Amino acid sequence: MIEARSLSKRFQDKKRGEIRAVDNVTFTCQPGKIYGLLGANGAGKTTTLRLLATILEPTDGTATICGYDVIENPEKVRANVGFLSTATALYPRLSAQELVEYFGRLNGLDEPTLKKRLDTIFERLDMNEFRDRRCDKLSTGMKQKTSIARTLIHDPAVMIFDEPTNGLDIMTARTITAFIRECRNNGKTVIFSTHIMSEVEKLCDTIGIIQSGKLLSEGTLEQLRDQHHEQDLEEIFVKVVAPHYVSQEAR
Amino acid sequence: MSLRNIGIVYRKELTEALRDRRTIITMVIVPLLIFPLFSVGFGAAIAALIGKAKEETPKVMIIGGEDSPAVVAGLKQVPKIQIVPLEQNWQDQVINKQVPVVVEIPKDFERNLADQKEQTVLIHDYEGDLKSETAKDKIEKYFNDYRDSIVKDRLTARNLPISVLKPFAIKPHNVAPPEKSGGALFFGGFIAYIVVFLCLNGGMHPAMDLTAGEKERGTMETILSSPVSRGHLVLGKFLLVFTTALVTAALSVISMAISFGIVNLLHTKPIQAGEADASLHIGIGAALSVFIMAVPLAVLFSSVLITISTFAKTYKEAQSYIMPILFLVLIPAIAAMLPGVELTPKLALVPVLNVSLLCKELIIGTYHWNYIAIIFGSTCVYAAAALFIAIKMFQRESVLFRS
């Protein structure tokens, strides 16, 4: 489970002064559910997810993941999290197997458990053909599979996906969305960020709309439709993040 | 758990480094090739060049001398020179290195000698040119011998002993052991410089690759999402950079010991040898001492390199930051080679310069134990401070996610 309470992150920029990348955000993600963080580029999605993955430290507020506080127990938090984004690249000079083993060991797995889990995941993701191939020699699809294997090796209870399909071809993107669904079906808590409406409609149990670091609206797709009297998610999104734009259009 | 994680990170970094061509080149190939090239190769090439110049028969032109046949005949008897007819453009020929020297014998040279008049023989040469210098030496020797024989004849004619002109002789006598004096002193400084340079050079690429390179490739975010703490992560990375720096230093020490051993076996003299009898060799004790002194230096270099590279966003940016550091390190290392720069209590506290000066002494077998203690201790303190800064730097979000 993920619980974010008044989570905030401020940065100092030489030119723009203080930037509130995440501003007093509170939400909860339940096990066996997918929470979709929907927002435009620069809305604060990546920073929110980095805060949850303890890659960044909050300026104010906090979050707990599986009961562990992100500030007090960042290492315990990371041990319970699988973090995947298009920015999380692979070590080019390691083979797919070596890479997954490395992350398994860092997650404290003993060698017999590691081997067992590795074989299961490689079999399940159909990776045996390229397990000894160096990561810099893998195709985009193979790389994504290796990244998925990396996030799964320690069987985390929480999965965080930061725009995981960004820039991927349709087939590779489908592998990722299928994997996200599988995580939910296996009872994992899933949060993922995107700006693609169709992905949210297809996947998410709960949707949070974020803009300028603020969580502006939250609920199931049905709840959002009722709240904003719109059926189309794109219309709802525009209404929430840019009401002025909508009123101008109406005129 | 913590040591285990540092070990896991180190093992992974080592695996990657050993598969990286650039790391292998700077860590293994450069130290193993640079000494044979500098000593056996370069030294032998210079020795061969000098030998060749000495073996050659230089052409010599004579200006004047028509009225002094005995002197000209004497010159023609000098072994391994060839007297050629004088040409109008003799000066151009010397400048163009076609003729190494031209001897100008004054008018009425022999008659003036008999009359005991003062006169000067001119040797026109090309200063700094090896062939010209060799030919000049031969001509000079002939005239010196000729002059001495005339002086001797004159003294004998007056029944005077040679000691009239030479009441006493002055002769320097070197009491320092040959392996610690002359060319060996420069040799020690040179080796220290190479060890310091290669130690830094060995750690440079891995430090940039493991920090700025990881940021650039996007693997930094991947590893930061794993449970390993940033402190353990940077220590694992540091250990790898330290390993490459130290292996580079160790291989360069081993390589120089072997190379100079070969030089002595072949009896070829590298250019550093000032004295003919100074044999250039490095004992196991000296090599080991240099290596021990290189350990804290490698820690210092690795930590500084990691700190600077962590700040950079890309590998190229890291390179541009590290270039000035390279000069900052090389200047004291070069200063240590200069004659007259010796260890003093103050210099013993100057990083890099102190180790370079000490290594210079260690290689020629001088052990100043008080200096060794001060330098080893102070370098350890600098190294620990640098490592502390590197760890702190790696834990700063503003550095890791600098945009």
C-alpha cells in the first residue's frame, strides 16, 4: 500500500527562484489496484514517483510504502518497490542475466533463491534466448523485458511505473501494459504516471489528475465523469487542468 | 549487509571495467608499454644515434692553411674525418648541415707560432647539432694536442718542467655512491613523475564513466531505485577507481623495474644516465616503497576524481573539469624532477609534490624515515578528507540530479 500525506518537493532554480514541483499531495494506493497519475509534461508526475521511490527526499510531508516511511526508512522502502521508467536504463556491458542478478543481490536475495526466481522470471518473460547477451546488444523489446525482470526479481509489493510506454513501439508498449495488469492481478499495489488518456481508461482503478505539482482531482473513472459531467476523459482532464481554456472554447 | 553491498557494487563495477577497452588500455597497456618505450626503446634509439654520429666520417673544410702545410697535413691524419676542398658557400653548407665544421687557420700560422705570437684558430660549427659537435670535438682535440706538444717543446728548450705551467691539478671526486648521484638523481625524479601521472591517469576514465557516464546513460536512476544506500554505492565505485589507479601504479613500478633491468643487461645507456658507471636499476625494496607511497595517493586521486565527475552531467563535461586537475597534479610532479628541489618540512606537507619528492629519494635508495612518516600520514589525511567529500557529494540530490 502507498500512502502519500501532504507530500511536497521544492527546488531552487537560479533563474526562476523556488519551484514547487510537488505541492501538498495526498493520496492512497491500495493493493490489487492500479492508481494512474495523469498529467501534462512538467506537471510533477516524475517528481512524485521519485519521492515515492526515495530517489528524491520530500521537502515537506511524507509517504509510507508497506508501512515504511520514505524519509526514515528509505532503504526498506526501496526493498519493497519495483521502479520502472523509460529513463531507467541498463548497464551496457553486463548481460541480461548478470544485470538481473546484480539487482537481486542488492535486494538481499541469497544465491539459491536468486537462481530460482531468475529462472522463473526468464522463463515467464521468454528471455532465455538472450540471457547471456550484453545489454548493449539487445533490441528495445528485449531491453524492456530485462528491465521488467529487474523490477520483479525481489518480488516487490509495490510497483511504480513512470511513463513506462513513453517512446516505445506499439508491441513493446503492449508488453508493458500487459505486465502492469499482471502486477495488479497478483495483488501488487501499482502506481503509474502517463499523459496518454487511453492507457488510463484501459488500466486504472483510480485516477489522480495532477497539474503544477497539485493533485486537482481524484477518483474512479465513473466518479470523475459524475463530478465533471463529462463522459470523455480527455474533456475531463482539460476541464480540470485548464478551466479557462474550456470556457474560451465554449464562447 | 553494508559490507556485502559495497562488495556487490565493487564486483559489478569490476566486471564492467574489465570489459571496457578504454579502462584496459589506461590500466594495463599504457603502464606496460610506456616504460619499455622510454627506457629500452627510447634509450637504445638515442644511444644508437649517438654511436652512429661518432662512427660517421664528417667532412671538414679548411680556410687558409696554405702557408702552414704541417698543420694541414696533421689535420689530414686525424682519424675519421675527411678534408674536402673549400667552397665559396661554406657558411650555407654548415647551416644546411652539409658540412659539419669548417676550420679557419690564421694567416702565417706556423711562422707566428715560431715567433711566439698570439693567434686564434676558429672552428665554424652548428651549435647543438650532434654531428657538428662530434666533428668539432675531433678538430678541437687535434689542436689542443698540437698546442700541448708545442708548449712541452718550449719548456724542454728552456729546461723547465711541465709543473711550471701546471703547479697543481684540480679534480672533483664523487664520494656519493654512483647509484645515488648524477644521472640517477634525475632518473629517480623521472620515475616518480611517471608513477604519479599513471596513477592519476589510471583512475581518470573509470571515475568519469562510473559517475557522469552513468548519469548520461540513465543507469544512475536505475541503481538509485535499488535498496543499496548511496554511501555504499559510492564506496563500491570508489574501490573500483582506486583499484584501477593502484593497478596502473603497480604495473608501472613492475614495468620500470623490468625495463631498466633489461637496459642494464643490454648495456645500452638511456639518456638519463649522467655517469658512465651509474647503473640504472630498481631494487625490490625501492619498488615496494614507491608502491606503498602510491596507495594513499591513489585514494586521494580516486576520491578527487569521483567528486569532480559526480558533479558533471555528462562524460564530456567531466573531462573538461578534470583537465585542469591534471595540470594541477602534474605541475608539482614535474617540479619534483627539477634539480635543487629537495624535501623540506614544509614541502613534505604539499600534496603530490611531497610523494613525488619522496619517491625520487626512495628509488635511489635513500630512506628519510621522519619524512616518510610525515608524507604518508599527511597524504592519508588528505585522502580521507577527499573520500569524505566524495561520499557527501554523492548524497546530494542537487548534484545527482543537476539540470
